[in-house]
Amino acid sequence: MRALVTGATGFVGRALLREIAEPVILSRDPFRAKRQLGRDLEVHGWDPMLQPPPAEAFKQVVAVFHLAGEPVAAGRWTAERMRQIRESRVLGTLRLVEAMARLDERPRVLVSASAVGYYGDRGDTELDESASPGNDFLAEVCQAWEETAGRAREAGIRVVCLRIGVVLGPGGGALAKMLPPFRLGLGGRLASGRQWMPWIHLDDVVGLFRHAAMHSEIDGPLNAVSPQPATNREFTRTLARVLRRPAILPVPGPMLRLALGGFADVLLCSQRVLPKRAIETGYTFRYPQLEDALAAAIRPPQPQAEGTGSKVRTSG
């Protein structure tokens, strides 16, 4: 089966590609994408800020996995940076949806990335997919992102938006920034450590993208988080235990805000998100336990032979 992927060179995108039998990629720089991915792939050029994707990229495509967007954690949140974060998601998604709507033969399903930032800072409240949105910057971006993806339904395309938590996996993601200080024994909780961290292992993010594509009863939001969320304090202690290092140096909230600006609020907000819809539709988590997920995530990534990976099928 052919599946189109945007954001394929990112941390999650690279892992997802390994599970697609016949991927087609949209990239701003096709030559760089082929070098980075190291496979003989079909890559089409597309700058989501300037133009719609080419119609030929959708030929015989059954599912679209949309992961493209400017990184949230790369640099301080200046006004320009915030504009880029929002427009790369909303405008890029709009152009993708409009291009699909113009096709004579359209994909069956659009599985679009979103984020648990949709919920905002909610303390100890348990949040499933029916919970209301927050009212901060990321919550507003996620709402607009999901609403734009949802326009594909007008063209008869099923739409699923994965609200992704903190992704743990080897070779990148959140742990790539956390591990150096923790390995030196300089890690610690952030502020009080009481805030909830909705984490998920990389393998389960990929599994939920595939699950969403294959199950026609899934439509709308799907929380891509572990069924066992942890507070930042619990996360810190578990990571230190897995690394066999102390974690005794907490980072005060004001210091974090001084260093990171507005992005610090993402690290300090509390989101007790639960994957209710994934469980209801029969998804089995490979890493439901934090300690097992962290142990797997700190292992070096294993090379995988070209062309391996299970075929993605869709039924809706």
C-alpha cells in the first residue's frame, strides 16, 4: 500500500517510514531528504509555506500521514518564532487538504499530527479526547491545526488527529536533550516536579499512527500517550534509576523561564492525559511502563535493513 508522509526526516517521521511498505515523501529539500533517510525513496518537493503539494505525489496513495511543522523546542519563542510555529502547521495543513480535495481519486484517510498542548495547563484533571481545549498559545495552535485538518472530511476523507505527548526513543526527541546532564549526575526535577508529563515511547507513536489508519471507526482526536502518565518528579527519579545516576539538582521555574522564555511554560504545565480512544479501539501498548520505555529509549538505535517494515493497510 502507498502512503504519503510529510515531516519524514523528523524523529517520528523516520521511525514511521520503516513501517510503511511503499512510502511517498513530501519534502522541502528532496535531495537532502534522500541523503538523510538513506533509502531509494520516492520524494517530491514541497514547500508548505509557498505552494500546494504536487498532484502526482498522491497517485494511488491510500493514507496520508502529516507530521510536518516547525520544531516547538528549537530556540526561544520570539514573536517571529511563534508565527512560524503556527503557520507551518495551519497553513501547511490547509494547502495539503486543498490539494487532496482537488484530486479525482483521493486518499481514504488523513492522519495528522497534533499535540497534548491542545489541553493547556490542567493540573491533576484527567483528560481524555472529550476534554475541552486550553487557552494558551500552543492550545490555540493545536485547535487551529486540527480544525484545518478536519476540512478534509468535506472531500470524503476520514481524519484522525494524534495528540502526541513527550516522545521517548533512541537517537532523538526529548531524551536527546535530557540525557547529557542526567548522565553527569546533574539532572533533576523541573520546579516542583508535581506537573504531569504525558509521555509515550516512539514505537507506540508509530503504532498509533498505523492503528489510526487501519481502523475506520476512529475519526477525530486520538491521544498518543502512555496509559500510565507520570509526574515530572516520578519521571526524573525513574530516568535517574535507569541510568544509575543521582538526580538531586532541581531547576527552579524562574531559572527555566529566564533560559527558555515562553517555551518554559510547556515544560512546567501539567497535563494528565489518558489514551481512552486508543484503548477502546483495541490498541495494545508496547511500552505502557515508564521504566521499560526509558530503558528501551536509552539504548542506541539499531540499524534496520532497507525495505523492512510491516505493511500498513487501511479499511476506511
